[in-house]
Amino acid sequence: MTSKVRAEEINAFLTKAFGSERQNPRMEVTHVGDGEVTVRMPYDDNMLRPGGVISGPTQMALADCAAYFAIFTRTGIEPYAVTSNLNINFLNACKAGNVLAQGKVLKIGKKLAVIEVDVREETMDEPASHSIVTYALPSKKMSDGN
């Protein structure tokens, strides 16, 4: 099975849905596969917490977006999917630098999708954080606009 969407399509959706100044316009999908996605967020000083490491809220936002986009690889662009649960474990300090999130769909059903996401600074060998994210999927009627 191949991805139902290309990285360029997700990036275009991100710009169109959230505008150039909303959410995090610097975020970019760099890889898609069947049930997997890689999202890159270029470094910005505003991402730091005291101590010079990437903040937890930044990592959580990136994990949530990677999960959202990973769903698209199985369903196509699905704007009405919403986060139902996000559990994150911070494992290592995330060095200041460009941050990557790698999401993988573990299970997708009619109503829920469960995605695993690792977040790390792009030169790190080990993840800085690990998340399990559950998304509620819209009914067919809602996603068709009816």
C-alpha cells in the first residue's frame, strides 16, 4: 500500500487551512509513506525553555501535527479529524536545533486512529520524546460536508 497523499499536498493544505502566519507556518512535511510521516520544524529561539532545550509545548505541538498528517497517508486529507488523546513521555533533553517528528499509524479504524510519534533534534540519535496520540475520525457524512 502507498500513501494516499504526497508531502507537497499536506504542505499546501497546511498553508491554505492555517494561513501563513497561524499555527506554525515553518513546519514542513518532508516525508510520507504508508502510514508514516516526517515533519520538520526549523529552529527558532522562541522554541526554547530555560536551560536552552526545546520546550515541552513545542514538542507536543509537533507530535500532534505529525499524528494528524500521518492519518492523511491512510485517508487522504481529512481536515475534520481531531485530537482525542495525547500522551507524551519526555525521554531526553531536546537539543536546540531543527526538530523532527516521525509519526507512524499503529491502528486506524472507522472512528479512531492511534499514532506513535518520536520527536528529536535532527542530529540526535535517540528520541527526546515519545507520544501515543489518538485521533477521533469524522463520520463519512461530516467529511463529505453533509
